[in-house]
Amino acid sequence: MSQTEGQHSSDQPPAVILTVTAGSISGKTFVMDSNTTFLFGRGRACDARITEDEQVSRHHFIIEANPPEAVLRDLGSLNGTYLNDKKQGGRDKNASPEDAATVKHPAVPIRDGDQIRVGKTTISVTVREAVRCAKSSKVAEPLLTHATLPEEQLRSMLFSDPGTSDGSKISVPGCTILEEVGRGPYGSVYKAARNNEARPVAVKVLIARGEVSERARTLFAKEMEIASRLTHPNLVRILDFGIAEALFFIVSEYCSGGSLASKMRERGGTLSYGDIQPWIHHGLEALADAHRHKFVHGDIKPSNILLQQRAGGLVAKLSDMGLMRGFQKLGLAGLSLLQNDPTRILFQPRELFCGDREVSPASDVWSFAATLYHALTGAHPYPFDGQRESVDVVLGEEPIPLEARGVALPAHLQSMFARALDPDPSKRFHDAGEMLDCFHTE
Ligand SMILES: Nc1ncnc2c1ncn2[C@@H]1O[C@H](COP(=O)(O)OP(=O)(O)O)[C@@H](O)[C@H]1O
Ligand SMILES: [Mg+2]
């Protein structure tokens, strides 16, 4: 997001532009021209920070934009957020602050011409639509293939109840779909046989939410092309990928041992340090290699640490390298990320919700440590209670040390976790290589 004087010209990308027309920061303009968030409140992390208005709560409201669309959500503020004079959120007159904090408020769409008001501040919304070229009637030449079903049918198939979808209707050249193995927020993953290879492969089919521009397709392909060049034994190898209209296919190595998430479920919710010790090493090796190649993962979480049976035991492999980052950045993840993929925030560091929101090697370090923390405790570094808005918790609370969750580890590992989970990225390990060095020093 950028603050500008707000010039408009026809060759600019779609944007949601917020202009403050009244209050202490009147005259400021915030331009949301990519998939991003905007925070309003008294808190230090806020993009629009109002310090001298008692009606404003610390984290008052959030806007998520996937331009030209955007939604606004009150974050459980005391006085509510007025959208065109209609109150959103806020505390019921008779409710205690504790009760009010547990009420979740829905995201409401915001449109061109809307007025947002909190206390003395008024913000007007301008939506700049994309300049659209006439749509060619020719179907874009898929890089890999296209499915045999119309998009709507595919969409309902990919998002229907797991187990009810029929993967045999998806055709990927050279691949025979065998069975569905899992669901993610944007599609399904199938086990498949490829050509005459003995080893099975995984075929992931994603559907973008919303329209996909030619530019987004090209940039996404470029990103996947770079990711597929990363070859490390602890990285799920991308074998092929393709894009057809709004469909994205990724063919990768198949991991038969489940994921860290399924292992946790199998073992009743948590794993011991002894269980995960080799996987910490594997994950850090793969991540350090990616960071050396100036590539960041952006979506490390238990379901993206897959396990593969090898002679010496289960080996951990990082999957989905760079995938969601590209998908989100290009606006393919739709609105609202917080609603479509609500568990993602549990593994994301604070800096992705404020400031420049850039994914960095240090943010991967945080996510990796948070994933291990979850495996060991069943809990998360930030004290989510399922009630308060998770963004408000991430921005307003401090991570709970691992030892306070009853996990006793040698001192050097405790300090490794504390450093990796520091909310301030500059105090963290700079990258996975640095964390790996610490992991190995006793
Ligand atoms: N390469 C793979 N090999 C085996 N199983 C996989 C593979 N990739 C994904 N899966 C399974 O499919 C599920 C859905 O994956 P995905 O679409 O990436 O969503 P998420 O990572 O959010 O769970 C995963 O939880 C995992 O169990
Ligand atoms: Mg995944």
C-alpha cells in the first residue's frame, strides 16, 4: 500500500483509494492497489493512526482489498465503525467489554463513493476499476492442459464435500488421477500416476477466486518456474505446472507419509520434541537452501510439512514453496483471505499485517517456529481464544514462551524458539541458515 497525492490515470492497476476528509489526519490518501490490508486505530501498527480521539479503539477496523473489491470489518471496537451512517460492530450499550470482545463482526463490502466514519475521522472510498482489454474469444492456450469440465462444475466439484468429488473428470495429460488425498482453501490435491513412472505424483488443482488477468497468469507462471528450479531433498519437487483460464495445476512429488498436521492428529494432538527433531533439521535445510536462492516460502504451516517414507525413517519435505504468496499477491486468492483461509493467520508473523507487509526470510523463520510450537503444544505462540478477532490478538499481544506452555527443552533450544518468534523481525534469525546454525550449537 502506498500513501500518495492520488493521481489517477487510465493505465494504472485497479485500486481501492481511501481519502481522509475529516479528522486529525485529514488530507491523507491511502492507495490499496494489490491484495493487501489496511488498519485503522490508535495502535502503533495502524496505517491510519489516530492518537487524539477517544472514540477510536486500538485496532478499530480492518479493510482487506483485492482491488477493485474490498471488505471492511470492525475489530470489536468500543464505538463501532459507521459505513454510510450504518453502524458496523461496536459494543452493545449493555454489554461488558469482555462480552463485546467475543462478538465477531462480519466483513461488509465497500464500494466507490462509500463514507467510513469513526469518531471525528471520515474516510471516503474511491474504487478505480481496471482498464480491461476486450476479452479475446480464443481460450488461452494452456501451458499444461485444461480440465474437461466447465469451470462452474469444476468449482463445485473442487469445493464440494471431501470424498464426493470425482477426480477422474479432471484430465491432466500424462497423468491418471487415482484418488483425492486432501483439500485446501483453493482446491483439491489428487494422487495420480504419471506416464509409465512407478512412483505416484500429486496433482494439485486450484481455482482462482475472481477474474484472472493475462498478466497474473504470466507472473504466476514465472513464479512457479523459479520455484520448480529449486531442487532440495527436503523440498517437495515441482514436476510440472500449468494454467488454463482460472485453473492452476501443479504436479509434484507425492508424499505418502501424510503431513505434520496429520501426524499430530494421529498422535492425539501433539508430538514430542524427539518425534520432530529430525524434521526440524530437514525443514531448516530446505528453507535455508531456498533463502540462499533468494526465494521465500510465505505459507509455512503444519499441512505444508509433508512426510515421505525413506529407508532411515520418515523424512520431512516442505511443500507449496512460494505458492500462496504468488496466488495472493496476484489477487487470485480473492476476498477475504481472513475468511477463506482463517487458519493461515495462526502461523503468520505480525509484520505481515502492518507496515510494508512483505514476506521475508525472517517471516519464514517465524512461521516455521510457530509450526513447531504448534506441533509441541497444540497451541499457538499468540494467545488466540477463538473469540477475539485474530488480527487484534496478533497485533496487540505478545507471544507466549514455549516453556510457559509446559514444554521443557534444553536452554539453547528455548532461546532458539524465543528468538525465532520475536515479533520484531530485526531481532529474529535473519534467515533459516542462521536458525539452523543455532539449532546445531549446544
Ligand atoms: N505432494 C503431496 N503429497 C501428498 N499429499 C499432499 C501433497 N500436497 C498436498 N497433500 C495433501 O493435500 C492436502 C491439501 O493440500 P493443500 O491444497 O496444499 O492445502 P493445505 O496445505 O492448506 O492443507 C494437504 O493437507 C496434504 O495432506
Ligand atoms: Mg499445502
